[in-house]
Amino acid sequence: MKKSKTKKTLTQPARATQDPKIEATALFQQLEQERGTDTISLGKAVKGYSTRAAIMAAEPAVQVAFIRQVVATFARLGKATGKIPMVSAWFNDLKVPFGAEEVAKQLMRRRLPFTDAMLAEMLEQIGQMDFITFAPVLEPLVRELEKRATEGVLSPKLRKLLPRIMNGLLVKGWTEEEKENWGLPSAADRKLAGRIKSLTA
């Protein structure tokens, strides 16, 4: 008499909770690999990236970490040299994470759990850039600060970091020739600087 075979089933181990920063870094790298050399109409293009769907479905802590990484990467690439004529056009380099920037903008439409320390870190990084006009998610960050100001929870520390960004947008300290050569500040930069000034009052 044959013995009946007992069918074995493998139980998949529960997925360990991953550090949000580690998960965000992996998604950041995966998204940029998927983007390749795409730079045109990214607002539309990224919607077709499978990684975008994973990012949009991720936990809020992961989404926050993703945005912070985008800002930190741009700030590192565009760190101020103090001499405008010596600045390379880093913002035209295909290695700049344009896909990640676009997804970060889309994430910023949500009310994510940023702490004051996180916001301060990003504002400080942006304030150290040569071309703040190319800083990622700056307008959405200002919008977040405006909401906090309306709610009465905009801290003095955050307000203190804003003048440097405002001056960067208005290219204070540049010669007239430098401003003319680069076409800065733009009308959009002037408008955003005006909104920032209102937050410092």
C-alpha cells in the first residue's frame, strides 16, 4: 500500500520593516535607471514608470525620505562656488535626477509628515546652491510653509533660513552683466521671492 504524500507548503517569512531611508534610496536609484536619458515632458513620462507607482504607494515616511534625497542630491550638484563665471551648467547634465525631481513634486501635493528639522535641513541645503532657481520642490516647500504660517506653527528657525533663499532667487550679489547673461531673476523667481518675504515678516 502506497503512503500518501503530504504536500509541503513553504511559508514566506514576513517582510522585515525596512529603514525608510534605505527603501527611499533604492526607489530613487531604480526610478533614475528607468528614466535613462529622458528629459522631455517628464511630468507625463514618469506616470508610465513602474517605479513611480511603487513610490506613490509607499509609506509616508518613505516618501518623505525620497523627497529629502532629491533635495540633497540637487544641493550637492549645485553647491555654491561663490564665483558665478566659474559655475558649470550642472543643471544640464543628464546625471541630474530629473525623474526623481518630478515624482518629488507630485508627492509634495500631499500633506506629508515633515518635521521642522527636516524642513530646515532642506531649506539650508537649497540656500547653499548657486542657482536656487533650479532647486527642486522649492515652490511646494514654500506652499507647505505658508500652510504652517496660517496654522500658526511656522517656527522661528524656519523663518531664519528664508532670507538666504529669497536673496538667491533674486540673485543678490550678482553683477548686472551676470544677471543679463543668465536671464535672472525670472518673473517666477521674483514672485516666489515675494511669497517668501511675506513669511519672514
